[in-house]
Amino acid sequence: MSALFSRGYALLILAVLGGCSHPEWEVPPFGKTNELVVATVNGPTTFFEDSQGNYTGLEHDLVSLFAQKIGMRAKFVVFENREQITDAVTHHKVHLAAAGLVIPPEGNDSGMKFGPTYFGVRPQLVYNTTGEKPKSLSDLSGKRIIYIGDPVIASLVKNLKTQYPSVDFGEQKTASSDELLSAVSEGTADYAIAYSNQVDIAEHYYPNIATAFDMGKPSSLAWAFPADASQDLLQKTQDFFDGIEKDGTLAQYADRYYGHIYRLEQNDIVSFLGKMDGRLDTLKPYFEEANELTGIDWRLLAALSYQESHWDEHATSPTGVRGMMMLTSDTADRLKVTDRLDPKQSIIAGARYFAMLKDELPPSIKEPDRTWFALAAYNLGTAHLEDARVLAQKMKRNPNSWVDLKDTLPLLSRSRFFSQLKHGFARGGEAVVMVANIRNYYDILEKYKSPYVPVFKPSFQLTP
């Protein structure tokens, strides 16, 4: 938590509340306290713990920046569902809610007032690509479509039931959007209705789902306030969003969480092959030096680097990771890197960090699984990786097997699982995809590039 304070973040207090058993309280009125109390939910589009143990997410970042600009400290209270958030807002248990809320249709009786819109979303029908792509709801007679009944989608479905009585619409009151889309991926549900931002992220680690078509009108996300919220708070919120939209900050934040959505496809392989005999040749000496220092195959390190930066030494993420191996500033400092954008320093430090991750794994994890675990930790962090192993044990799976961990890592994004784990939500499915991509790149390099052979350098001069 100290890293958050040292970088000027707002004060962060996390309270996880289960079921409907949360205590009764009422926050001091806005302007009478230096704390801005905000309701949110744990999830990939809102608020979660990253691989470095810091809290992040689009809603987290926006609220933290807002609190900083108005001279307050943000206190996040994490709830499980929309019903709890509505209760917290309407009964003044929080000052506002920032939880990926879609503005409901006109005439809603939620008892909440909504602020400026900041991100557009669309309800979409999602299908499994192993089957035929439906062209319209008329094609789905007798099929089941599952959905989460937030006000917008519930209103949409209410009208669709009248138009398409032969389609089976099933509301999932306790499921998350990830659970809905996972059900479509696994074939336990025919179709699902979800918002486009949720689908964009889920497609990253459920490669066999896709959007069939949009449903209903475009909607927007917004923060929610009590109906009698302070006019000062509402005006400050309006000014904040006007400002970050005008100066480009809002677009940068949106790109941070949605602009990187990536999946290995045929054209990615073509691009990789093109750079393999071009850009890689100039970097090979650095990867080989890292190989000699760590004992890790230079081709695996090159595959990891390509996944991280596409071998671009100037690669920089809005979250602060930089360089060929996309090192955080903390990791770079730990490994005495003076310039993260220097290819040699980045590659050698990234290799050392990867080797450290492998060394820290329990000895019960054997190769080649040990390598895949370490790659996942490079993306996800060791804390979330250990959560996945704990979950595997609970499910009577082998926590030392990558085959089993590939099944439990994606569960870290599902509320019924991550709520029971020490480190909460994580994009475990993303780590699985990353490892798969690196293994693909590594296979290609193994086929076309020779392993590193140390050059013998005698310490004395040979004479004839």
C-alpha cells in the first residue's frame, strides 16, 4: 500500500461486503468530510488488484484522480451486486457509486441521479463460434439466452419477450458478466446478452466467443448519486469530466484498459515471422547474454519480450511499464536498471526477474510446468498465481500442474471464486492466453533459430 501513497494516490480503504449483511451507516455530507466514499464492484472494468499488488481499474483510476483534484481522499467500498450498490447510494452510505453502471431508461425508479457519461457501451448478443453465427433473434427459436437484469438489459428483454415468444430468456440474478460469457464459451448456455466493454475483455481469454450483433440502442456508463446529492458534488463531477475529456485524459484511461485487447491470430504470426529475421537479429546478442547469465533459453526470453513489447525498446504503457521487457519502475530499481528504454539493460533485467520468479516457485512444480507458471507470474504476479493454486487444491485439482491451473486461473475473474481468495479479482484468463502466445512464439523460434552455444574464451595465449 505504501507504493500508492508515495506516488500521490488517494487514500484507499477496501471493505468487502458479502450478501446483504453489511452494517448500517451513513456518511457525513459532502463538504463536511475530507473522505469521498465510493461504492464499486470488484471486476476487470471497475476495480481490482494488479500483478504488483496495487489497486487499479478504470473506475478506480477515475475516482482517484477526481478525489485528488478536489482535495479529498477516496475510500472505496466494494459490493457484490447492483442491488447492494443501489441500496448504498439511496441510503447515503456512500457519496457516489462508480461501478460500471449503465444509465437506465427514462422513467427508472432506482432512486439515483446519474452524472456525466464517460464511456459508451452497447448490449450485444454473444455466441460460441463453434456454431453458426445467428443473423437475428428470429434464428433462435427454442434457444436459451441468458442475461444479467440490470435496468437497461431488463427493459430490452421485456420488449423482446413479446416480439419473440419462442426464445427462452433467462435472467441470472447472481452471476457476473464473466460467468455468463464463460457459460457460452463452455457450451453450457446457447447465447448471452452483455455489454460491449465486457465482451471486449472476455474475448481476450475466451477465444471461441464473439458478438453476433448489437441489441437495442447504445448506452453509456456514468457515476450514480443519491437523488438529493449535493449540488456542489454534482457540479464538481461535471467539471471533472468536462476537463478530462477536453485534455485527453479520459481517452488515455479508456485506452489503458480497452486499447490493448489482443489475441494471437494468423496475421500476428505473419508479423512475428517478418520481425524474426529482421529486428530480432539486432537484439539476439542481448538475449544470448541474458541466456548465459540466467541459463534460460534465449529463444524463450525473445518470445516473452515479443509478447510484452513486440521488440520495441520504446514501448510504454499508460500504467508505467516500459521497454523491451515492459518493466515496472519498482522492478527496474530492484534490478539496478538505469534506463528501462535501453534494450540491453531491459532484456538482461527482464531475464533476471523471470529467473527470480521461477526460483521463488515451490520445488513441487516441475518443468516444463515451472516455466509456464513463471510466465503467468510475470503477467499476473505471484500473489494471484498462488490464489489460483489454492483454488486448484480446493477443487481437488493438482496445484502443480499447468493443465489444471489453466482451468483455475480464469476463475479469478468470477465473483463466487475471487471473493473467497486472499488477493481478490485478477485477469487470470489473460495470463493463460499470454502463456499460450509465448509458447507459440517459442515453438517458431525453436524451429528456425539455433540454441545459444557459449563461446570458449581461453584465459591464456595458445602458441604453436
